[in-house]
Amino acid sequence: MKTNKTNFTKLNARAGLGWIRQSSCLLLVWALIALATAAAPPLFAAGQTGAAQLDAPPEEAPAPSLTISPGVIMVQAQPEQSTTQDISISNLTPVEFTFNLEAMDVAVRDGKRVFVPAGEMPGSIARTAVFSPSSVVVPPGSSATVQVTVTIPENPAMRAIVAIFRSNTKVRSQSGFAMTASLGALMTFNLSKSLQIEGSALQFDGASQGSDLAVSEWVTNTGNEPVIPKGVVAILSSTGKLVGKVAVEAMRLLPGERLQFKAEYPSALQSGKYRALMTLEHDGTVLTTSSDFEIP
Amino acid sequence: MNNQNKMAPLVFQASGKSMLSRLSLFGTVLILAFLWARPANAASLTLTFSSDASGILLGGSGTSSSAMAFGSVHAYGGVVPGGVTKSVNGTTSWTLSTPIDVRVTKTGLGFSANYTMTAQLQTSGLAYTWKLGAATLTNAFPATVTAAGAYGSKAPYTFSLTIPFSASAGAVSNTLDIIVVAN
């Protein structure tokens, strides 16, 4: 009995190894297909749905454009720590591009972001940025990768910088004006657990016109670190019954930044009294704001 | 015990027996590499310029480097290219303006709801006033054209050049560096 059991185990082990071998071969084929897919340009941009994919006309060739990747880098760090990141730019245009690498601080003034030249503000993070190499020439159909090393100062004045591929390309034009593209990667830094947002009164647009209702709330990041709140708006009837709910798009809020979080209810509401609740969540913290409104 | 001893070589036979098995291991590693690298590669931003339906025809429309030629234009008289508007501002200056389209697309930047676009002249143009949208451009620093541009759609921005009557006649040229960063 014991022997039988052992043989059974042995047979299973042999069968298992055979299965692994077969599966590995299949996985190899899958990996090669996956790599080929990864190398190909993305078929659809983020946000496009499957339905849109089906309804769309035949896929256009990729635009002869510049692409930066990644577009956003979120770093968890401590003051006086360094981080090194790779940023790549692809040139799918027929023109050779020359880029100088440059970092700028992202400050928030009056609730809005502004790009500030490196070193202009005390506690500048951008001033510490070292690019390797500091400039690149990218021929048509090629890409270049640059390493950027940033050292967080002891008391940084901001929590974000942009690492920019500044185009130094001279566009050929016959006595006129040219435009050339530069792309930057946003780098945000979370240095502590001081995360806090503050909301305001809900605003309602379109409620009185019988059209789709838009519910919005201005939210300010009153903490010290970047946050990305996302949430939902729930519409309740006067009896407290859930009428419907709609998602609130996530948006990045730098410290001091103020943005309007908005949700559009996709169908017209019947006349009556309602209550709207906007719930925003970030890093395990929830902010809920409610307000009553009436559809005439 | 005996069976266990027989079992062990099976494993090593499998790893050393054939090239196929090595390839299998390689394939598995490739899968892991693919899964690891994909998110970073997918998060990207793309920028293109194109002619607006009611604007001047851009050379290189639909790409990331474009050019426009106003030709020989005078404050009074002369021929203004199609899609360009000329306006005379009293006795002080005159302006040429035209809309251009900018399209920014994102892939894999789920938390980026929109983008910031700034613009800067490559060379000094102090004698003139250069604008893109409401932003006045210089070669000193990037001026913010939009702080919340919408992804995916072609957004028209009006480019304008204001020339004071005090400026002497001559060729005017410059390059606008359009800088886009995900928010």
C-alpha cells in the first residue's frame, strides 16, 4: 500500500514534470508573442473602451511623434536620499532631434502649479538633478534613455520636479516660424505620512436646465505630500434611497494645490429633492461632503 | 528513500537533458521580465502639432516639429496667407494670428487627468510680442499656455505675433519650443 502510494507520487511527479516541461514550452511561445506585442506600439490609448475599439475605423499608423516614457515617476524617499531613474524618449518623426536635459522645480502658487528654474527657490530639488548623458541626439526611428539622479535636500521646498527633454532642434522653415516639441517627465516625492486634503461645498451645474447633472468640489491638498484622491458621487432621493452613483476621476494633488473634482451624472433626474454625497479616498483616508439639491 | 533517490535525478535530467528545457526556463524568465517591464514602458506621453481647419497650413503637420511661413506681409496692403488674420491696433502695432492644433495623448498614465503645456522662444524676440493662447512668450522661461490640457483631442491654440510700427521692416523668424508634462 505504501509502495503503491509512493509509486503514485512518483508517477504524479513524473507527470508533473512533463506538464511543467510542456507548459514551459507553451509559456516560452507565449512570452515571445508577449514580447513582440510589447515592442509594438500600443493599439489604444488609456481610457478607450472595448466598445470604442470595435466601433473604431481601421487602426491608423502611429503618428510621427515624440514619446516620453515614463511620463510620471512617483518616488517614496527620505530627505538627503538619492534616487536614480531612467527616462526614455522615442523619435518616430522623420527628423533628427537634439535634446538638452533640464530639471525644473514644480512649485504651487495660489493653488496652481508653476515650473520654476532649478535653484531659484530655496530647498530646490531640481538643482540636485544630474543627467547622464546631459544631452542626446535621437535620429528618426530611434530612442534614447537618460538616467537622472536626484538627491532630496534636507528641507525640500516642494515635492515635485520635471525632468525635461528640451528640444534644441532647428526646424527648417523658409523665413517663418517653427514649432518643436519638448517633453517632460513629472517626478513626485513622498517623504512623510503627512497626507491631508480639505474639501469645500458641493457645486451643482446643469441641475436646473433638465440636462445632465454635474457635481463638483474644490479640493485642496493641505498636507505636505502629493496625494491622488479618487472617489464616487452618490445621489440619494429624499427618502434616502440610492438613485445612482458615478465615479470621480482620480487626480494628482501636490501640496498646496487646489483642483476641482467633478462627476457628471449620465442621465437626467426627475423633479424632486435629492442629496449628493461626494466621497474621496486617498491612502486609506476618506473625505465625504454632502449637500441637498432640487431638480425643478 | 529509494524512490526519493530516483526522483532527484529526474529533476536534474529535466534541466540538463535538452536544449528545450533550457529554453523553457529562458521563456519563464522572459515572461517575468515582460510582466515587470510592461507598466513602465506603457506609461508614456506623446505630442503632435497639426494644421487647424481654420488656420495656416503647417509644414510637417501631424508631427512633433512643424513650420509655418507667413510670406511677405505688410501692415497695410499685401497678401495675407489663408488661415491667418491680420489686425491693425490703432497707430501702435499690427498683429498676425492663426490657430494651430496641439494633440497630447497618454498611455498608461491613469492618475494623470490632464497635462500642463508651456512654451518658450528659442531666440530673443523682444522687438515683437509673441503669444500662444493667452501666454506671452519670451526666451527667458517657459510661459504656461494651459495648466489642464485635455488628453486625446486636438486643442486649438492661437499663435499671434504683434509687430510695433516702430519696428523696422525685415525678416522675422523664431522657433517655439512647446513643452508638455503630465499632471
